[in-house]
Amino acid sequence: MKSENVLKPISGWGPLILAIVMPATFFLLRHPVYWATGGLLWLLLLSGFIIVNPNFSKVLILFGKYVGTIREDGFFWANPFLVKKGISLRANNFDSERLKVNDKRGNPIQISIILVWRVRDTFKAAFEVEDLYNFVKVQSDSAVRKLAGQYAYDHVDDHDEVTLRSSSEEVNETLERELQERLEIAGIEVMEARIGYLAYAPEIAAAMLKRQQAEAIVSARYKIVEGAVGMVENALHQLKERGIADFDDREKSRIVGNLMVVLCSDKETSPVIDMNG
């Protein structure tokens, strides 16, 4: 497969001076043949000028054959029979549409990506694909669908699992590799790729929100109980160590039960005095 061939043509300032002088020279000859010949040569000379702006390139084609690419910005002159095709070397932003796809567990989700890319090989960008920007769009959508099928949206049981929501760094690296492989044929360099939008599809969003709320409540309760057990244990230990009170197993069970109710309850507790002692 061919690749880019970088060319540096001659400066255009010398031919420009010649183009200014030529009309006057042929006019002084005062003959129609010289005028016609000179006019044709002058037009050919003018058609050879090339202006390349910063972060831009010109792909040169001679009678259907790729000659090379001018990457350096400036004012140049080259063979007037060359066809010059401009290709931008600037970075491009692509914000994909929100696609409705299924994650690894089959849950419908909505996802979009932000892609920063630029042309690295002008030969591939000019001749290997029909429409460069449409190629980037289609391949990006395909990569997003594949990415969503590789990972679950969020954790269920295994909290070490790589998911779309919680493992952004790993997921973005996978996305960049996938896009680079797909866009390599067009000579495109993927500078950055990341998930721009991620959410459950509307038909399951409410149910999934309830599940996340339930998981948060369970997790919070677990932490509360864990802390309460430590506080009760520490309280009994200090009471015994300081000689304030010494409890038998029955009294310990009653005290532990009361303290756990006080510490774990989400409402204000009301003390009850046992008059029967």
C-alpha cells in the first residue's frame, strides 16, 4: 500500500517576477504569433503557482498519478499540469449522535463520544476513502456500538468489574485503540476519544434509578451497623476497664440491643424507664 511522499517545490517568488516581466517582453516583439505563444506560456506559468496555508497541505496529481504532498506552508511553483487537492492538517472535533445500544448485560443505554482527530497520511486520506468526514462518522458509530457491548453500564455484584460509568480511563483507552484501528485505513490519527454522554434508556431509567438508590441505602446501612458495633464494643470495654460497672451476659445482651437500636435507628429514640427495675 502506498503512503505519503512529502515534496518541497521551488519558491514561487522567482516565477512570479518572470510572470510580471513576460507580458511586456512579448508585447515588444510586435508579432501576433509571439503574442499568442507568449500568452499561452504566461497562462501556464500562472497556473503553476501554489499557496499552502499553515496546517494545510496540497496533494499533487499528474495525469492520474500521485506525485507527492506539500506540507510546508508558503508560496511555491510547480508543474502547471499538476492537479492540486487541498487537505487540512488541523485537528477536528467530532461529537457523535446519542446512540441507543445494549450494554454487556443487554440493558438499553444511550451513549455518545467526543473524538479529536487529524489527518496523518494525506495519500490515504485522499485516495483510500471516498468521503473522509462521513467515513469518520460511520466508523465512530460502529466503534461505540462495539464498546457498549464489551462493558456493563454499572456494577451489580462484582465491584472490581470494569464498567462504562465507573472506569472511564480504561474504557476511553479501549475506545481510542478501537477507533485508531478503524481509521488507520484513512490515514487518520486519533488524538483523543472519550465518552461524552452516558445514561440508561428512558424506558428503564426509572427502574435503574430505584436500584441505585436501594444499593446506596444498603451500603449506607452497612456502614452504620459496622460503626455501631465498634462503638458498642468500645463502650462495654471502657465501662469494664474503668470499673464503672460489670455486666453478666444477660445484661450485656440488653445493653447491646438498646445501643444498637439507638445508633442504627434513622429516627429519634425515646427513653423508656423500667419502674420494675
